[in-house]
Amino acid sequence: MVRHILDTPVEYLKGIGPSRAEMLRKEIEIRTFGDLLHYYPFRYVDRSKFYTVREIDSDAAWVQLKGRITAIQSVGSERVSRLVMTFRDSSGETELVFFQGLKWIREKVQVGREYIVFGKPNLFQGKYNFTHPDIEPADEEIQVHQEPLQPYYSTSEKLKSRGFTPRNFVRIMRTLLSQVYQAIPETLSPQLIRQAKLISRAEALFNIHFPRDPQSLAKSQERIKFDELFFIQLQLLRLKYIRMDKVKSRSFVKIGEFFNSFYRNNLPFELTNAQKKVIREIRADLGSGKQMNRLLQGDVGSGKTLVALMSMLIALDNDCQACLMAPTEILASQHYKTISRMLQGLTVEVALLTGSTRKALRADLHTRLQDGRLQILIGTHALIEEQVQFNNLGLVVIDEQHRFGVAQRARLWEKSAIPPHVLVMTATPIPRTLAMTLYGDLDVSVIDELPPGRKPVKTYHFYEKDRLKVFRFMKEQISQGRQVYVVYPIINESDKLELQDLMDGMDTVSRYFPLPEYQISIVHGQLKAAEKESEMKRFLEKKTQIMVATTVIEVGVDVPNASVMVIENAERFGLSQLHQLRGRVGRGADQSHCILMSSYKLTIDGRKRLETMVRTTDGFEIAEVDLHLRGPGDLQGTQQSGLVGLKLASLVKDEKLLRLARELAYRTLDEDPKLERPENQPMVKHLQSSEFDWGKIS
């Protein structure tokens, strides 16, 4: 098979060679011509203008000077040293300061020689200097000033020491493009290029490195961003089309006695319009004859469990079993108690299976599950054990699905000869753009209303000086029969972090809330599971009024009587975590309160997070703010560079382009589901050559 020129090892490019190629591989993972071609500039600067030293001011982001080095001096100890150069032009002098690569820089620069210096000025003790600027001999200057926008490539001190300066990267890219430009393959069909109003891929890749003007740069960036977003969406939607075409499931056409009796007699509250809409979507999926793969998003307390139960009752009406898998014993037990309570009076067999289930009980459970008497099984990872065998599994519900691995989830639906329907739930609101990318192969339903009678939690931000006021408020709430959570970011005192810790906090709370009038539970990650269960149970049974805890109570503790959540060092928590913690209160009919305690030292982002929490209880709005503050890399435990794989496109800034890419991916597959048409072969080749690692997400 003939290798494409873009697959050529980078050592064969003129001016690189084996040892420098090895440095590129180690430092920035560039192995081939193609890798180098896709190493985009991170900035473009106007290198057509020269400043004088006197013209430097604080508004100048980047400055280019021409002058002479008049002195070079090593400053500091042998262990911590720096190189300081005096640079002079006709208007005055400034200093160039280097902290790394000193030996290489010292050998390169000569006193008295004329240089071009390019860098960002810093104001230090009333004078401007430059830290690690680019410095090139003026008499060796290549013709880089003919174009207004100059590419600027990210490099490192090690790379610079081997000649990979930003200036030399420009030379290398020119050499590369002269060799590969004619061979750059198109990846989109002509129809798609017309529909999205894009330039060709070859033109885009040339202009991303050497733009003629800002307009050509913008068009190049748009084309490359579109490609990144389009191929992710195309791959996800292909998975969905393949599943819909090949994976058949049972058709649940019957709505019978289980569902109808529950609806008439056991419904705990009137369904919201959002719940009704989601149940209609699920019913349509279950009756289609194709496997349902649906993501159910709903804020804390929005009634997802009720929707899941009604879906399971449809499975029962069609002579099938259902199961619900949760990530922790606490959450599984909570679901078991909630569902058992909701089903009181109905002849539905429900059981709980966790790692703590006794051996004798487990054996009986396995027997009843296999002969079909046990209709709904709720549990943890224990559900995927080999000895757990269903008689006729028709529906799998997975809660907080991002806490399970792909292989673990897949083992559940392998327990049935006919693939069961799958309903995935999350209480972590996912921004639309991220949902399209992380869960693009799933159908998405959203419950965006709270059940009737639920009041939004009131949220306040206080500082340390307000602590006595907060304690008085806690006492008032406890005197009214309510309960309080106090959450700390760490368990023990840390020398490195100036944070409130749980152990010290427990002492403080105990002094203000003394025995025997007040009882306190304590829960943290270092306790054994049985100890945690015991403490949680005491709180749930109202034997304690205050629970001092770390974030282990973030998910799965449902105490309707708890009305106050105090979060210490709230500025140290992410928005989604703050929102999850706040969701532990407000689960009853009484007004609930969330108090965010913070230090006075707040970063801009920290202040923005706390202001957002005080302003809104809308989980989806909070998720959007979180996406803008943190980027997609930190959300849902993914890394943008890994799972999402975007170099230029941003899920935050390019939502409009993402929507267009998804729409055109849909249209492409609608017209050619198997991508067999000749005009779509460039896309197929690109998909085959790209390292997409999506697997089965649901």
C-alpha cells in the first residue's frame, strides 16, 4: 500500500533530521508531515511595525524592536540565576531577561551585534523589560514582514535549544507546505462545502499558517473548526443509525394494569408537563420495536425516579422485568425505599441487591429473579455479577451513568437474549453543546420543571464575620424541627491549603451546638461503609439535627426534613458540585436555604460562581456558566483534548457552528445512511484514518 505524503515521518523534511524529529515527538507529539501540518499557530501578530524603546507603553500587547545588545550579565546564585541583557536603540534602553536555556542563549547572543527583539513588555519598578522575548540577528532576518499577520507557534526551551524557535517554525512550515500543498486531501463532499459556504481544506490549511489578511484567516479557522465538529457528530450519528438499523428490541405496545393502577391510585403528585412530555417520548421509543437509548436529564428533585418507575411498569405490563443500577449503596437503597413506598398496595415484587446483601437473601433473590417472580431489581454494580440472571429483562435504568464504565454498563444488557431498552439518567445538567458532543448518539429528554409544592432553595453568600449569624439561623431552623447539613472541602487540616477542615469544624459546631440538646452526625470518605450508613440513618431518622460531612453526601441522600445546607469554603467547589450539594435540601414542602461561606480572598471565577449560585437555581443555566468558566475539559470527567479532540473549535464559543455541523451530519446520513455515494467517499476515508474512540457511550 502506497503511503500518503502526509504519513511521511517528519525526519525526512529538509532541516529536521532524526535527532530533531525525536525532540519534536517527545515535546509536542509530532511524528509525521500530517502532524506538523495540523500544528496550528496559537497567535498571529503584526510583525510589519517596529517600535522604539521610547514608544513602549502598557497598552502594547506585543512589541518589535531593532537595536543592539550592549551588555550581558548573569544575576543570582548558581542554583537560581537569570540572564539580563541591556538592549539599546536610538531612543533609549530596556532589559531582556531570561530564566531558562541560559547556556544556549549566552552562546547565541553577542554584545555589539544588531538584533530584532519581539516580545511582551512588562512594567517592573517603573521601567519596561521583556521576559524571554524572541531574539534574532537583524542581518539574518528572513522576509517575514511582507505579510501583515505572522504566525506564532508554541514552543519550549528544549525545542528552542534545538533550533525550533517561533521564527524557525515559520521556515519549517513554509518548506512543508511547498511539498504537501498539492496533495492535501479534501474531506467533505462538494455539496457539503456549498451548503456550509466553506473554502477548500487545502486553502484552509495554507491560510491557517500564512493568512493573507484577517478575512482569509477567519475563513480558514471556520473551515477547520467545522471539520472538527462535523466529524465528531457524523461518527456519533452513524453509531445511532447503526444501532437503530441493527439492534432490535421488544415492542412494548401494551399499557396495562400495572401502569394504569399506579397512575390512578399511587401517583404521589400530579405529573408536571415536562414529566408528561418525557413519558410520551419514552412510550414512543418502547413501542417502536427498536432499542431505546435515551438520556433523561433532570435537575435535582425534578422527579426523574417517578418517570423511571412508570417506564419500568410499562415493561411489567409487557411481561418483562426491569432493573435500576445506581453507583453507590446509599443511592441504590434510596431508590429502593422510594420505589417500594410508591408501589405500596400494588402486587409488584421489588428487591435490592448490593455488595452488603446477605448470602441467604442473595440466593433467594437469584431464584426469584430467574423464575420471573421478581419483577424489579434495584442495585449497585452487584447487578452485573455473572450469577445474577434474569428471566426476561426488558428495561435497564442507569442512574448517574457517568460514574459507570462502558464495559460495566454493557454487561447489563448482555443479560438478555433480546437487547433490553436503556434509560440513562443524570441529575447533572449538561449544557446543550456538551450533550450534543458527549451524548450525541443518544436521544435526549429533559425534565425542566419542579413538582408542585416544591419551593426553590434560597441561597446566600456570607463571610467568616457572619458565622455567629449563621449559627443563630441554624438554631432557629432546628427549633422548628428542621435539620442542617454542614459540608467541608477537606477532612483534616492541611499545611498547603488555607481551608476549613471537617475535624476542626466539628469541634466548632459542637461548641455552639452542645450535647445533650443537639445531636450531630459525621460522615466522610475515610469512614467504613457501615459507619457511613449508620450515621446517615441516624440523620434520616431525625436522631441527629446536624450532619457534618464532606462531599460524600453530594449524591443520594434524600432527607426531606433537612432545610439548611451550609457549605464551607464554597469558593473552592465547582459550580456543578455546589448545585448538587444545594440539591440535598429543598426536597420537602418547607422553604429551604443554602448558605455559601467563603474567605475574602476570591478569584474572579470564584466570585462569579458564588454570584451565579445566589442568582439562580436553574441547573441548566448553571451548567452553561460552568462550561464558560471551566471549559468542557473538566466537565463530566472528560478531557477536551482526549474525548472531544478539538484543536481549534470550542464548545463554548462555536455553538452556532456546532449546530450547523450536526444538522448537516443528520442531513448527510438521511440521504446516504451507509455513506455509499461516490461524493461521500472523502468523508469515509477521513473517518477511517481518524482516531475516533467512541465505543458505546450509552
